[in-house]
Amino acid sequence: MKRRQHAPVIRLRRRSLLSTAACLALGACSSEAPAPEAPEVAAAPLARKVVAIGDVHGDLDALRGALRLAGAIDANDSWSGGAMVVVQVGDQLDRGDDEPEILALLDRLAAEATRAGGELIVLTGNHELMNVAGDLRYVTPAGLRDFDGVPGADPDDPRFASIPEASRARAAAFAPGTKLAAQLARRPLHAIVDGTLFVHAGVLPAHLDAGLDALDREADAWANGELRQPPRAVADSNGPLWTRAYGGPEAQVDCASARAVLDRLGLARMVVAHTVQPHINSVCDGRVWRVDVGLSKHYGGPREVLVIEGDTPRVLTDPAR
């Protein structure tokens, strides 16, 4: 994704990750590790409003509510955030019935934000790549039919023969090389905005050693159908979209790894989602913020977003929830 001239944002390229069972089901697991590359260097923090929104899991009302709480959209669902930067930290799909509407709204708002001098960055979560890999265990019954008839998707493809018939249309719609998989491939795995690293589950030192850009490029190539096999990181349970290193009880959080990553990149903090929290909170002396509060109906959590202005994070809460 390209750098904006009005606001020096450094974003590492795009995504990675999935369950081993999912890629094995499609015969698409790889044993090759990505080539190492040098870590990226962060820009200096700026005094502007940056908002993080956690997992929305197929709940359009939850997404709209979070965006309105942040001041990013108006009552007509149009961008009203001006130069604000909003980062949705992955997991738009699964567990809810509004997925097509969510994907369409986020794409439209991203274009509107750019025209207004702001930015909407939509990250990839593990549930997006689970759908690309044909792992549909968290899709609702209604969700199985939401992507019927997508151009280029063939439910009769032999790759889907082992999948229950009711799930084949969706599996075909999200399979590598399709329009929907390519749409997801355009979304970054992580982003660096004004001194903060955003990623769905977390970046560990090993991910920097492997090269975040290299992981991203290979995952993108797989989702675009350019590679038959995804990189090993796509199936790694401790990868950037799957690790629980930063999501558990505070005493179990791997703060040493968080500090090592952030110090190596020259960043102030990391914002992660993936593991549901009772409220947005920080650990590791404020260097890791957890923003997945179970916004969707599936979890029924509070409506909260994280706001960072300058070097000061704060939590906005909707009292009606």
C-alpha cells in the first residue's frame, strides 16, 4: 500500500497465516521458509488522531457503531473523519451474517477517507485467510450462501469434493485466485502508523528474522493463485495472525518479545486483536494494547475503540453498550 504525502505512514506490506488443517485440506501446505530480509525502520510519531477497531466478525451494526464512536462516519455511513486514520485490525469474516455488506462498506469508506485526506486501513485477520484456505468451520448457516454465484467461482471444482455440498459455493468463492481472494490479498498483514505497529495477533522476533515483507509477498501470491502452496507461516499457529503471546492473562504475556520487536523497529507500541478481552487494555508497561473486545453479537462485548493522538492512547466507550 502506498505512502501518503500528507502524512508519513510506514506500512510493512501485507499478510500471513492460517490453520494447518485448513491448508492440508486443500493440499496447499508448504515446507519452505521465507527468505530473511532487513527489518523496516519506523517514522517519527505525529500528533494526529489514529483509531484502532478490533474484530467485528460479520456484524455490520458493530462495525458501524465503532466507526461512529470514533467519529469516522456520519448517520448516512459516509466518511466524516477528515484526516483521521482508522485501522481495523482484522477478522471481518465469520460468526455473523453481514459479511458482504462489511466488505463493501470498508472498501467504500477507504476510498472516501483518501479523498478527505484521511485513511482507512483494513488489516487481514486469521479468519480472512481461513476462508481462502477453505476452512469454513466458523461460518454461519446464512453465511454459507452469502457468496453464491461469485463470477469465476466453480463449486464443482474437484478441490472442493471433500467439503460438504452446502459449503462448496463459499469455498469456491474465496479459493486462491478468485476475485474475493484477490481483494483480501490487497489488505496488509500489518501497518505502522505514527510510531505504532498494528497487527492482528502479534509480531514476534522470529517474524522479523523471516522478513515481514517476504511473508506478506508470498501470502499474497498464494491468495492471488500465483503459487500452489502458501508459505509455511500461513499454517503456523504462532504466526502474526495466530499467536496468543500477547493476548492471555497479563502474567503470561511475552513482554520480552514485545519489547524486542518494538525496540528493533524503533516503535512506541504494538496494537493487537485476536484474543477477546473484557475491555481494551494495555500490558507490558503500555507497550502492547489489546483491542478485541468481542464487538459482534456473537460475543456481546462492549463497544470500545482505541484512540491514539500524539503519543497518548485512550479508550472511547459507548455507554449505551
